[in-house]
Amino acid sequence: MFSRTERLVPLSQDKNYSVKVRISLKTALGGAAYEWNANEMFLFTSTIAYAMRQYFSEKKNETVAFQAKDVHVGEETQRISFIFAVTMPDTTDLVPKSEVEAAIRLSRGRINEVFMLNDQTLEFIDILPTLAPPYEPPVTVWLIVFGVVLGIVAIALVALIITGQRDRRR
């Protein structure tokens, strides 16, 4: 098994297994931005391990005990971007990028919440942002339009009756 620093192939050279991440803390949190340090990176790797466990449990009906040590990070920059890959627990077998992407999509909301970010400030490059489901009003639109039109007709009818009664008395 290799550690976080030893790799069989550098992460940037193996695009079939690595995912690039870009984080914009200052854009998201402004003056309340926290410092990105080794503890935050541990939280990130733990969150990805959680996402992998959830994916294997829900989608593949397998129990796989991913740990933070199974998420290998490389090419970190000061502007908070890095590349990571995931290995199967207790082996050096890399998990395909497609499965890592599926796990991220499945747990994207939870990952964003952990860091108090959104899809624009916590970017997984080449993984499309999670779109919020379209708003569905509790009452269908045609029913609202029908109610408004019916209300206008009722008001016009009452106005005609009242003006007709007034004209008759004169």
C-alpha cells in the first residue's frame, strides 16, 4: 500500500482516476473566510471518503469502508486547488474517475454544506454543478390563472349589476 506522498503514477498524469478541485473561500465567505490548512484538507478527504461509502452503499449495494487515508491529494496550490484520487481500502487499486464523480454527485449537497460553500465556490472540475430541482408551486399554474380570470369576471359582473340597479332607480 502506498501513502499519501508515494504514488505509482503522479495524479496529474492519470486523468482516468484523478479529479481537480478549486475552492474560492474569499468569494463565498468574504471577510468571514476561514484559513485553509491541513485540518481542512483532512475534513475534505474525510468528506470524500463519506461520499464514496455512501455511493457504494446506495448504488452498488456494497459495504466498503473508505477512510480519509484512501483519498490521495496532490499538486496543492496556495489558491486552494488540488488534484485527488481515491484508492480502494487497504489496496493500491485506484477507483475509476467515473465512480468518484458519481459519488460526488450523490453527496454534493452534503459536501458543500460541510465547507459552507456552493457549486460555484467549491468546484470539482469536469463535474457539472448540481442543479436545484425546479420550483413546483403547490397549486398548478393553470389553476391560478383560472382563479384570477374568474375573479375578474365576478367583479365585472357585480359592477354591472350595481350600475344597472343605480341606473334603474334614476
